Amino acid sequence: MEEIKVSVCIFVYNLEKYIAQAIESVLMQKTNFRYEIIIGEDKSTDHTLDICTTYQKTYPDKIRLLQRENNLG
């Protein structure tokens, strides 16, 4: 398998209105190299985590979801 060339990091907290658009904007890019999306979810109190989890399950080879037990701020 080809090695990952680019990691796109998205750090989120309470961004349920915008996170899908942010993830989709990365997924839409046409590349000739392998990339990953790392989502750092900081214990949101809205539905941000649910949206991120759905994307991670849909694109497990592209999205890595890092969840916090406590909000770091």
C-alpha cells in the first residue's frame, strides 16, 4: 500500500453546522497521492462528534477520529 503523503488536521469543538462542509472539501480534492484526515474532536456539546463518527465509519481508510474524554479548550 502506498504511504500517506499528506495529513490534513481538523480540530473541532461545537462545529456541527460546518464540520461536514470542512470534511467534504478535503474529500473532494483530486490528488495523485494518498492522504488522511485527522479530526481532533474536543468533547463538543452539540452533534459534532456524531457527524465526525459517521464520516469516519464511511471513510475508515481516509479519516482518523481522535476523541477527547475532557475538553482541552
